[in-house]
Amino acid sequence: MSQQEQKSKLIERINGLVENLGSSSWKIIDLDQFDGKIYREKVYCQQIEGGKYLGLYYPYDDISFNPEMNQWMMDCANMWFRQINNIIPSIKSGSCFHTFPKYFNIQRTSKIEGEIGKIQPGRLMTNSAICIRKSNSKPELPEQLYVSIEFQDTPTDDIKQIERDLDSAKSVPLIDLAKLNNITEFDFCFKFPKILESELNSGKSKVLNHYINQQNNWIKNTIQPLVDDVLKNHNLKINMIYL
């Protein structure tokens, strides 16, 4: 098999695993889902970053692999998941994340027409994300940033002490949340996989470069224009940080 064929096969494998997340929780013990090999007691499951935004929960949101051999392929999987779903994950230990505050005030929707809803504490959903998408109710409007939040049905000030998921969750425009909480600046952070000099001509480097180039194009063509727009029209500064 040529190097180009190997590259295409690996990309197809990675993309397929990512695109089928949520369809099944079935896994074989000690089987690496990337290369199809058995590694005795060396395989573990890792959640895809930001999966909860799409309603993915364990064991439907993870991939089993040998980190000593194939962590780089998991990095590629996370890059692809971000791109096809237009998300910036919330988990700060990941390879891409944002620094929007975890705790904030939210404004509830009033059940009485014309009445302003009450303000109460809320927080980011764990392993969720900021997403770029159109409004569900007004699809004719341009894409904007949305963030997944959760809150208690009965307002409480002690949500920082609650470790479980809160009672309710929804996706809200990030601009509205930032204005309500006087947030004027935060970061989008990106960690790119490092390619060793000894690997420059390897099949691994070619696959990594494929996903890195795709991510660069995604940042340039999708993320950056929206970041520029929110600064110009809403005075909200999002710093693009490359780690």
C-alpha cells in the first residue's frame, strides 16, 4: 500500500469514528478503535472534546485507543469533531478551549408576554462548547455564537456546590450572556499537535498535516470573521491564542 493510500485510509478511519459517535456504545475490550489492534491492558477510553453540546454522554461520546501509540490520532479526531460541528469546547484540559467564565447570571424567559424574565445563577455545561450556528427561530439571520448553559428550576445561589448536572439546560446567544454579565473579553485557545523532525516525511505527519491545515482554514474562514464581527458590532473582544 502506498503512503498516499495509507494516509487516505487513516483519514477515512478517523473521520468515520468521529461521525458515528453516539450511534453505539459497543466496544471490544483492549481493542484500539483507530488501528484495530489489541493492546492488552494498554487501551483506555477518552471522551471527545465538547461532545455534550450535541447531547453525547458516556459511553456514547468516547473512543478507545492506546495512548502510547495513537494519541496523535485522537488529536486528529478532536480537530475533525470541532470542525464539522463548529464548536470551541469548554474543557480547559483539551486541545482547544475557551475561557468564558464558568459561572454567571442568566435571564430566564418569562411566561407572561411582555414581562422581563428573572435573573438567576447559571453555569457552563461540563464538556460542552461554544457553537457557531444559525438561530433556530430566525434562520434567516447570520450565524452567531451560542453557549450551552445549565441552571436550577428553583433559583439557588449555591450551584457551585452541586456536582451533578443541574435541572435544566439550554443554548443561548453568547453576546446576550456577555452583556448581562459585563464580560468584555475572553479567549479562544488552540493547541496544535507537534510533529517531530524525525517524523516529517512519515505517514503520521501527512495525516496530522491534513487535519492541521483543515483546522487552520476553519479558523481563518469561519472563526476569525465572527470574532471580528463581535468586536466591531458588540464591543466583545475574543483573543485568538495559539499554544
